[in-house]
Amino acid sequence: MEPGQSYHIYNHANGTENIFLKEGNYLFFLKQYPKYLGDVVDTYAYCLMPNHFHFLVGVKEEFELRKTFPKFQTLEKLVSKQFSNFFSAYTQSFNKAYQRRGSLFMKNFKRSPILNEHQWQETFLYIHLNPVKHGFTEKPENWKWSSWHAYENQGKTSKLNRIYYLNFFDNWTQVKELTETKKQFINTQNLE
């Protein structure tokens, strides 16, 4: 993962298991996330689903990474290592809480580089519409475990970078309009 590059990060539980069984799991995951990743990525969007998750992140610039991690030789490996450490820490905690063993997540997390403005917009909308796509809710604002609420409640503090999206959208009203259009398309696909 390259400094200064945005990525869509996602992963799925092993087999048919869930990675979140109750509210405390979601909360713990979100609490641990900035401990491992706050110094290596800016997070623009996320959605946690019972058996998978999505993040839209931007890897911090090289000078920021070198300032925090001066001895790490290859910054590309640093970012991947921090993600791996985060997933490992969550898995260990989850395994201890539920008396289970082994890997919780698919072996390698997926990362797709965001190569243009359109792809960034689509990924941002896709992440927030994921609960609608999977039939958990009819509206993204009704799903508790996504960054939608941080954008809706700009007055509250957040660890998200909530200004960066304005490089790709005019305002939050435009995001809501585009989301509604895409939601109608998803609902049409689900009826077929």
C-alpha cells in the first residue's frame, strides 16, 4: 500500500461465521481501529456488517509516516503490517471471548486502489449502501455501524476525515441524492 494513495479495504469472515456477534464486538472493533491505524491512514468511510466490513481510506503521506515510524524501511509494508496487527488483535480478543480458535477473517484482506474521482465517489456510496444491498435495512441512515451518522452529525467529534469527501461531492445533500438514486436501483435488482 503506497503513501498518498486511497484504497477500498474489505474482508470477510472465514466460512459462514460472523465477525460481529453483538453490539460490544462492533464497539470494540471501532475502538481498536484508531489505535492500530490512526497514524497510518485517514479514514473517509466505513461500514461494518455481521460477516464483513468495508473501509475507504487514504494512506498518509510519506513524510507523516516517516515522522511516526522513522525506523520502518518500507512504508508499503508498514501499512499492511498495521492492518494485519489490527485484525490479529481483534481476532485474539474475539477468540478469547467466545472460546474459539483459529483465524476469524479470510487470510488476506482485500485492498483496491482508488484510481480516479469517479471510483472514489462510487466506493464512498457503495460502502454506505452496503446494508441496503444485503437487506439489513431500507435506508443507510438506519444502519448503526457505518460512517453515515458521522456525516449526518457534523457537530459531533469523529475520528473520520469528514472534510475530504468535499473533493468529490459538492455537499452532503448531493451525497444523499446520489445515495437515494442508487438505493432505488438496488431495490429494483433485489426484486428480480
